[in-house]
Amino acid sequence: MATTPMTLDDLRRMLTEAAGEPEHGVLAGDIEDTEFEALGYDSLALLETAALITQEFGVRIADEDLFELRTPRAVLDLVNGAAAQAR
């Protein structure tokens, strides 16, 4: 399990690794409250990103919970909250 909190940059990297870079650089800037759909990421991309989160941060996100996480902020809050509880 990672000992540092997951950052927005970590999530950007994982999204790109899982599903590629979306068009027009939409991952740049303040995207914490932008819905994944607007960023160009579908449910398959999020499933693959969740697998990377488990590998790197040791936090497993259940499929049914994953689909309720609509923004990067929601993912970061869940991962960092779960990691803090595990410490």
C-alpha cells in the first residue's frame, strides 16, 4: 500500500495508462469536479483505472461503488479516505 496520498496527477497518469489520452488535452488544469464522461472516459476505462489504483495504492474499489464515482474528486476522496483508515 502506498504511504502517500493519491494526487490528481496520479489519477491523470492512471487514466492515461488505462485508456489513453483524451482529445484536446482535457486532463490538463483543474478537472477535479469534471465528470469522467465529459473527460471522455467510459466505464471500461474506469474499471481499468480502478485496477491500477488497487495495484499502486492497495485500495480496492467495488464495481458498484466505482460507477457512483463520477468525478476525479470523488475517486481521490474515496482512495485517500480508505488509505487513511487502513493506516
